[in-house]
Amino acid sequence: MATKKKELSFAEAFTELETITEDLEKGLDLDEGITKFERGLELAAMLKNRLSTAENKIETIKEKYQNEGDEAEEE
Amino acid sequence: MKEYTVTQFHKEMNHLMKDIHVTVVGEISGFNISNDKFVWFTLKDDKSAMSNFMMKFQLKVPLEDGMEIRVTGSPGIFPRSGKYVFKPRTVELMGEGALQRAFEITKAKLEEEGLFDPDRKREFPRFPERIGLITSPDAAAYTDFIRILNNRWGGVEVRFFPVNVQGNNAINSIQDAFHLINSFHEDLDAVVLTRGGGSMEDLQAFNSEEVARAVFGSQVPVICGVGHERDTSLADYVADLRAATPTHAAELLVPDKEEVSAEIRGLISSQSHRLEQQVSILTQAVDRQMFELGHIMRDHVTFLKDQVARFMSAAHMVSIDIQKKKDQISHQKQLVQTYAATLVSMSRQRLEQQERLINSLSPKAVLKRGYSMTTAEDGSIIKDPSQVKKGQALKTEVEHGIIHSNVT
């Protein structure tokens, strides 16, 4: 499965977006600035999409620690 | 009647008593621990007293004189002294008073050990992806937490470790959960330990040394939210972050997606503003450059025009000069030519003069006048008769020829 930017975690993507804002504050050559801004838009769209669609997944861990040494391996 | 020795009798009594399992309540007095191993105290009510003995490692709660407690165990006799004692297997604190005291004692102990140390509190990621939840599946705490979590945020994997949050098995089940997490779930970003409100007795497990140490020993940072807002359990003190309620725990754990959304909009907005600003600055700079460049070009053109004009006027001067020189030269040439012609004609005149002179002086001219020139055979001119001898041949040149003669 293509990994490129798709596998960026929410935290990583958000941090990258904040970094872009900092970089632009510092002042960049215009070409670079526009490129980064475009990347920023891309990240923002991805983040917004995740925010609106992601669901929480709840899983009950049934293992008990003691007396279940071998079976306590949970994946 | 059967006869016993003292030893035998004690042994018999112990044998009879060992199957007696009872729970006795009373107030502690004379509590002490000897050799850091042997726990002694007296349990009494208003009329009677009973000695208690147990080993230190069996004692899980702090005890103090005056506390009301509940002991469960069996009576027995120490043969050597004949002392009748009760040997508790479990000790439970009773009533707010005892529980409050135990809480204070344990709190002081743990605080001294540094379990509450703010420096060891760990940070939580802003956007957690995997979290552990330790609570009772039947409790409102569970539903409250999950509901708020779902409202606020998504994309989180929640691993739920069900435990007893009160009663006999609470401490063990909570310890178990932390053991599991430390062994197999270290990839969690955070763990939430929570339960709803209750009496001090209900919340006991969370004030126990065991649970406090389990929280402290967690490899994953812990958010603890036990009881109502005003309750702070020892687990709360030890945790990396303290929540007032299960709902509050969810609020601390994950951000609100609306706020994050607004923050993203804000970031994009400041980015685009910044870019616009930059474009504006650059545009102004370019305009300024153009303006200056224009000036420079105009100045340059003016300068060049100037140069050309000067060159032209200088060139003009030079060509006048050249013309002058040319005129001079041709004038000179003329002079030279005139002079040369004069010279030539003068020379010719002189030459002609000389010619005439020479001609007039030439012997031929003399001959023309009738004279003659006589020469000897050797060519020498005879000017004197003495020069000749008789019979000598002579040549006489006259105007029209030569006469050969001999002297007589």
C-alpha cells in the first residue's frame, strides 16, 4: 500500500502544519513559500477529513495477568 | 479423665481452634511492630480486649491506636507463653475515622518516598492514538468517559481493562491491569484510571499503597480521575495527571475536534496572510527597483548622449584640422613644384649657357674661324716649331677635316 503521505499520523501532520506556519513567519523565498503553503492546504484538508470521519475503536482486554502466562500474549 | 501435659494441651487447643474462622471488630490499642517483622496490637470494645498477632508482610493497611478495624482470622495459643492470641489473616479499616487516618499515614509515607514528585510527572501526547482504560464495566464512569471521548475526538484505539473498583478484589484486579499494561501494552500513549464517586470505604482501593505503587510503576503515563471533584485519592496524587471526574479525564486526554478544526483554520489563515504580506513586500521592492532602474537608465542614456556630442564636436575639430593640414600640404606641394620647375628651368638655362660657353671655347669653334690645330703622332698639340723635327708626320685638324703632312 502506498505509504507516502497517507500514513502520516494526525500528530505528525498537525506538527508539520505548525512548522509551515513558523517557516512562513520567518520569511521564505516566495517560491518556497508558495510550495509550503500548498502543502499546508493539503495537510489541512487531510486533518479536517480525519476529524470528521475517524471513529474510536473500543476493545476489551480479557486476559488476566496471573496464572495465564502463555495466553497473556495479546495482539 | 485424660491427662495432658501443658504442651499437649496447648497443641490440642490449637488443633481445635484452627478451624475457627471469624471476623472480629474492635478498636486498636497498643499497636507496635517488633524486629520490623512482628505486629502486635490489642483489639478491644468497651468491656473486653483481645491480643492480636500477625506478620508485617501480611499487613496491607496502616494501623494506628484508636482505629476501628475488622479482623478476619483464627484464634490460637503460643505454647511457650500460653498466651491466647487472635491471628488475623486480613485486616480491614472500618469507618471514616480509620480510613481517614490510614489515608493520612499512607499519604505521608508515599510523599516522603517521592511518589508525588512533580518532576516525575510525564507528558501526554496532544493527539493520542492508543489509550488504555481501567475501570469497572458496570460503572457510570465507563459510559461517561466513552461518551465524552466520542463526542470530542475520533480515531483513537481504546483498550479496555475491566476491573473491580471496590470490594475485596479491587486492589488485585487493578494491580493486574497495570501488570498487563507494563508487560504487553507499552505502546499505549496514555492510561486512564477512573471510577465514580462513593464513600471512603468504597474508594479504599484507590487509597491503598498497592494501587498507588501500581500507578507509580506504570510504564505508560496515567490520568487518574477517582470520585467526585472534591475527592483526591492517593492514586490521584501519584498519577501523572489528575482529573476531577471521568468526564474531565476524557477532556484532558483528547482535544475537542471543533477547537482543533478552528486551530487548523487559524494556521492556514495566518499562513495565507503571511504570504500575501510577502507578495506585497516583494511587489513594492520590485517597483522600487524598476523605478531606480529607470533612473539609472535615463542617467546612463543622458551620459552617453553627452559623450556622443562631445565626440562629435571633437571629431569635427579634428576634421577641420585635417583639412587645414591638407591645404597646407597641397600649398607646400605647389611651392615645391613651382620651385622645382624654376629650378629646372634655371638649370636648363645655365646648362645651355655652359653649353654655349663650352661651344664657344671649344676647339671646334676656333676651327670654324679658320684656325687649325696641329698634333703630333702621339696626339700632343704643337704649339711651338721647336716641337717638330724634320720629316715628322703631323696631323692638322681644320674645320672640315684632317690634313696629314710632313715637316720640311
